Amino acid sequence: MKALKIATFNINGIRSRLPALLSWLEREQPDVALLQELKAPDSQFPSQALEAAGYGCLFQGQPSWNGVAILARDSQPLEVRRGLPGMQDDEQSRYLEAAVHGVLVGCLYLPNGNPQPGPKFDYKLRWFQCLIEHARGLLDSGHPTVLAGDFNVVPTDFDIYDPRSWLKDALLQPEPRACYQRLLEQGWSDAIRQLHPDERVYTFWDYFRNHWARNAGLRIDHLLLNPQLAPYLKGAGVHAWVRNEPKASDHAPVWIELGTRKRR
């Protein structure tokens, strides 16, 4: 197994936050970076700047909303698929899959689902169901695989500073939480929880009500590893310093480190 550092980052607008993205890439140097919420069409994706920083790019943009990308350090991601099976009618750019550095990576931006109940929540659950079905196929393939991105799901109440003010939010509803649990029951490992089972870890801090300064966060960005990859997990965490930078995204990058040998 090749030693790798893989990170996922909801950039929340790649054009306005390109300097912050380049600063993070230069400082942390992930081998693979998965981006969500580009909020830019393909024609405005900053390929040249990222390639100059040493990253090959694969992206699926969308004007104003959504959008996903896979970046590979000193390499070019090999596209496997765009969009989820069963979502052929979906006009939103939310899933991109590629082979990178010997690992299959699925970059996803799961629908938010608010307000709920309603059509947006129904779309979230439909999308999640298609992800679960596709994830089963990825598991059956036996290839070392990471499913990562903004899942827009707080898995448990332990993953949020205080659930009381979020009880009606789609991120905490029983249905998406059950969907996330179904993924874990397939055999996927939640990297953060695997290495930090008893630690409150947050990846998102809302812009409102001073959430960052109060560390009033949520954990909604996840990296899931299949059984072929999970034994190589060496480290996992959050680059929280990125959230404290000027004009920061409301998310911070979440990262894992894979070692060359299995953990004992």
C-alpha cells in the first residue's frame, strides 16, 4: 500500500476562496483533495492555478450551486463515473468518481434536504438510497475505496454541539441518520470515529451566531473506507485552522493518512 494523505473540503465557492484553497494545498500537501460546493461552471474552474500548484484536476461544475472536484498531487485523476446510477435525470452536480494513486475515490455532495418535510427532503433521501446501492457495488468490487465528502448528515447527537436548536433540520432527521448507518453496516468505516471514538470532532461551523468562536460545530463531512483500506488507516483529523482564515468557508478540511502497512 502506498502512503497517502486524502482530504475532503467543502470549499463553498471555489472562485472566491481560491487563495485559501491554494494556501491549504501548499501547507498541508494532501495527495488527494476532494472538493464540494464549487458554485462555478466548468468554464470557470481554476484548472491552471491548481495545475501550477502541482495538482491534476477532474471536476464537474454547475453555475451558482453544487459542483464537485477531485485533485491529485503530481498526478491526473482517471475518471470512472459522473453522477450516481439511478440518478440519470439529476441535473445537479453532486458525485464524481476516479482512480487516484491506486485508490478509488468517490467525491460526493449529498443534498441538504431543507426545508423538511418537502420535495428537497424527498430528493435527499432518494439520492442517499442511490448512494447506498452504489456503495454496495463498490464494496463487492474489492478495490481499495474511499467515499468522502459533505454528507449533510450529523450521524449522532455526539456529532453536534447541541442538537436542541437543530431538531427540525434535515441534517438531524432519523431517515438520513438511518441511511448513514446503513452504509456503516455494509462494512464502511467512518475514519474519524475509528480513530477518535470518544472525541467531539466538528467539521462545520455556521457563519451565524458566532458559531466558530464558540466552537459550536457539527460533523457532517466524512471519509468512509472499505474493508480493504480501513486497516491501513494511520491518522485522521480536521484542519481546523482553515476555518479561522479570512473569508473562510464554513467547513474545514477533513483528512486521513494511510500507511504502507496494516495496523496491528
